[in-house]
Amino acid sequence: MSGSSARRPSTGPSAAAAKLHAAAVAWHRWLNGSARCARRGRRLRSRDMHVSSGFMRSPENRHAMSTGEQAAAKVRAEEEKLEKERLAREWEAELEEIERRRKEMEGEALEKDCLSYFATAELLLERRATCALEESPDISPDTDQPPPEPETKSRVTEILEGWLQEQCGSKSFGQLPVPVNADLAQSLVNALRQSAQQAEELASAYVPSKEEESGESLSDQLEKLLAKFEDQAPEVQDHASSQSTMNTEAPNASEAAALQDHIVACRAVEDRVVPLLPVLEQDEATTRLVTALAALEVGEDLRNHTSELLGGPFRSLSTADACWGLCSQKRRLILDQLPCGDWQQLRRRGVGWWLGDQNSLELLDVIVTKLAQSSLAKLRSNSSTWSGAWCEQEDAAQKRRKAIDEAVFWSTVLGSSVNKLRALMRAGLLKESDGKGLSALLQHEKVHEPEFLWKNAFRLLQLHRYHLAAGLFLLSGSVEEAARVLASHVKDLQLVIVVTRRHRDVLATLLGHHLQTNDPWRRLLLSHLGSAAEAVEAEADAEMFDSLLTCDSDAAGLSAVAEQLNGMSLRH
């Protein structure tokens, strides 16, 4: 092995690499020999225990071993000696091959090849520790305690959680004292920038090496060589080593991906808030609404970085937030900054509540138009594009049927007639996989008769196709029945507000079922949206008012909001 050092210059990087080569060979020889000795010792102890127990079970042979057993022991000892010599010869041959291959290496290539031998130390020592743990009956891993949460996750969330605690504590932004801090939204932008910067610093520690990017690393190649000297087959060893490598590297890779997602999320929220900062001056209502919506979007990302329950503003809007939103004069600008991919995104942001008054009919029409267009665009795209939005358990036919139901629903909410739906049918957009159902209904000669549409709508309710049933009720001119379907079956009051935006009498009746509450903000919200709404005795098992809206029992600031809403109603 010393011949390698003689062939290298005495100075410069090559000399250092040659010394590293000699040390790597000696270190690897010790590791391999130590591992073999440990395994041989375990086999000998196991065999001795077996022989001893068998020997002690025979009372007449307790003080002497039979001649046959002694001969067998000598044969086993000779076999072990021969096996040891064979493994040593193979190992020396491997080292000679390594020595020959490294004659052509210089500089960095030689250093990497030598360092790869040291990289196996952690894996071998870990296996030895695992074997020792298995041999000890008194020591067992503690499976009851959950693994500690990575430090990077807590460090990512602490800046934004600290900002929330400083600004409003456990309250919602709608419950902050009047007047609210004029720099509230700007402080959130600053916190987003700090959190993104810290995530970038943390993510830089997980940049993959060139070996990881190119494929199989040098340590992986060396593991194949080590497998020849393990008791188990090479295939089993390769699988175990790859599994061990994956288990040690996967957390780092997953954390890096989560950090990158957090950076993207912070930048996205910042890009939506910054354009609105100039219009927030002297506008308390808009400031509260913009900050609440931004905090909600931040919370959607933070849930990927912590297992703890996030604070209220990070989890959902509150009834106080919705009431303050109704007072905003910049709702069109806010709506332009919101993502409008589907209704569930908008519903989570409470647009039905803070855009539900009579002053926002045009904005609701904009939302309905966008949703009708996006639902039809989803049908135009191939199944591989939009199937991911639905549950994996549904087959292709169910996915398409659900998409068709929503497209028909939003088209009827927009005001489409039977003739328009027939045109979409001829274009192939509303054609179901079985070629029946909706196609036969729209082509029926009685499709313009309300009674025919009613009959089919009730049948669809039995089939749990609630959106299509509501669409047929709208085609028949029965807005009230469509609203009742959405309230009782879909259980979405925000959707009821959108559908009945020009039928306030219908809306007032349905909202009256939810006026009996201890939340003063909720009573103000429903009274303003329903105008003539009166409290109606609700059933004991009635559904929750809105699971996406948190109740606020503190009435601080309520009178100021009520005064603004009354003034807006009089002007309208």
C-alpha cells in the first residue's frame, strides 16, 4: 500500500491526495475487519450457546464431550480458518484493484475516491449499533414518543407567528381597537420578507451535491463492494443500504422542498398585498380586510411547517372580518388580487359574505362569469389536466359527471337558457360518458316546461347530484327551490347568497334561520345581508352557520361598523 505514496510528488495537492489514499485504505481495512470480527463473534456465541444447551440436557455427558462432537468442532474450526483466509485474499485483491485504478487519478478525483471510503464508517457503525440493540433483550426503541419536529419548521413559522401575536394576539383583525394601526398591512409584508429570507438561508444548507444530481454516488458504489463481505446476499444488502441512505437523506430533501414552497407562498402573498398598500391609507375597513385575507393565505402554507394548531387569523376569517369587509370601498381592487380558480378557493376567503350586499351585485356577476368560464374550460381540457382536482377514488366517468354538473350549475346561475345548454351539448362539452342522462333531458320535447324540469330535479336530488338539481330549478325559474337545495344539501350559505343576489326576499327567509346566536357580529352580518330578515326558530340538528367563518363574541367596535353599514344602505 505504501507504493502509492512513492509514486506521488512530495508536495502539492497530489501528495495530500496520496496520503489520504493510504489513510483511506487503512481505515477501510479496519472497518471491514472489525465488522467481520463482530459478525463472527455473534455466530460463535450463538453456536456455543446451542452446543452448551444441548450438552447440558444430557446428564450422562455433563462432564465430558463425545469424541464425535470434538471432531466436528475441529472440522468447523478448520472451515472457519479457511473461510477467513479466502476472504482475506479476496479483500487484498480488491485493494490491489483499487490501487491500480488510482494510478490514473489526480487531484480532486483522487480525493473524492479516497473520501468515499470514509463515508462508509457511519453506515457500518450504525449497523453494528443496530445489531447490538437487537441482541439486548432489555433495550428496545421507544416507539411511543413521536419524532421531534425538525428545527427548520419551527424557525420558519416563528417570525410570522410572532408578528401575529404582536399585532392581535388571539383576536381577529376585525376585533382590533378602533382606529387600527395604519401600518398593519405593511408590517405583514415586512414579516413575509423576513420569513422568506430566513427560509432561503435554511434551504441553502440542503443544496444537493454533484454526485446526488448525477445519480449513483461513490458511497453507493462502495456499498456494492462491501456487500461481498456480508453474511446476506448482495441483493438484500443493496436494498438495505439504499433504504438506509434514503431514510437519512429524505428528511433533508423534503424539508428543502417545503422551504422552497414557503418562499414561493410568501412571495405570492407579498405580490398581492403590495399593490394595495397605497389605497389603504385612511381606509380602516380595507386595511382590516386585506390583512385578514393575507394572513389566511399565509396560514394555508404554515400548516405544512408545523403540527401545532395555528392562531385564529391564520385558520379562518371571522364574522367581524366579514362585517368590516362590507364597509370597504376598495372591494373591486381586492377581488382583482384574489386567486379565482374555483368556488372553494373563493368560499374559503369569505367572498360571499363581504360581497353579499346590494352594493356589490356587479362584483358577484364578475365572479359568476369567471366560474362559469373556468368550469367550461375544465371540460374542454383533457381528463389528465383536470382529473387531479377530484378524489382519486372516483373513476373517470364520475369525475366527468361531477364537472358537467358544476358547469351546468354555473351556466344557469349566469343566466344561460336551455338553448345555450343545447349548444354546449352539440359542441360535446356536456356529453356524459354513457351518452344518456343529461343529453336525453336537454333533447326532450318537454324540456321547456317547468313541471318537467321540477320532476327531473327531484330525481337528481335522490341521486345526490345537488348542483345539477339546483341548475334545473334555476332553469324552471324557481330560485327559492334552488337556494333551498344549496342551503340544506350542499350546506353552503355563501353560495346561496350568490344565487339569490337579485332575490333578497328569498335570501332573507333562509338567513333568518341563523339569526339566533350569541355572536353579535353574526347578527349584524345576516341582518345587513338579508335586509328584512327575521329570526326563525331553527331545528335542533341544524347545520353550523358556516364552518369557514369563526364567531366573535366581543362586541368592541361593533357600533362603528353598524353605523357605517347603515350609512351605506341609506346612500344605496
